[in-house]
Amino acid sequence: TLRITHPEKERFELCEIECGAATTLDELKDQICAKTGLQARILVMAKRYDADGDLDEAQRAALRAQAYVNWVPAEPGDTLGSVGYRNGDQCAFTYLGPAEEDLRPEFRAAEDVSVSSS
């Protein structure tokens, strides 16, 4: 299970998506778009951690606790397990469009209401 957050409002969680280590990032992207209304052609999946780095498990756990993302674009065929995702992590992606316009109404973040004095 991965947590999907609003592309522009990081602390606003949209939903959770059930998936496993063998799920490809392309499959996850399709699930995110189908559930939220975001457009696949402008959603760029990112690798969660440097899976080939010299980090031990304790260092990886510390980075996960800090929600660290290295923002390396995913390669075709990358799986959740191969790029370091663990159950409960926040999914890392960049959205290259106006998310509020594309999100389904139930996923749009509440806007701050300003009161005008006249």
C-alpha cells in the first residue's frame, strides 16, 4: 500500500493504493490516474530511493522517516521493490500540469477562503 498525496499540496493525502513489490511504476501510475483523474501523459513517476546506493537498512529507514525522495525519473520496467518503495511509503511523482483542474472533485484540496471587505 502506498500513500498518494496532492501534487501541489504535499501534506494533503488523496488516497492509498494497494500494490506490491512486483508492481511496475507504470502500473502504479495507471492506478493513480484512474482513481484521481490526473492525466498519465503529464504525470512523471520518480524512484523513491537510490536503490543501488551504499545505504544500509538503518540509513534507508532514516531516509524513509524523512520522506526523502531523490527525484530520479523512473525507467520503463522499474518495480516498486527495485526502486526502494516499502509498504506505507508516500508515492513520489511530479505533475506537469494544473492538478486542481484535473483532479476529480472529491480529491481537490479545500481552498483558503478569503473574506473581502467592501
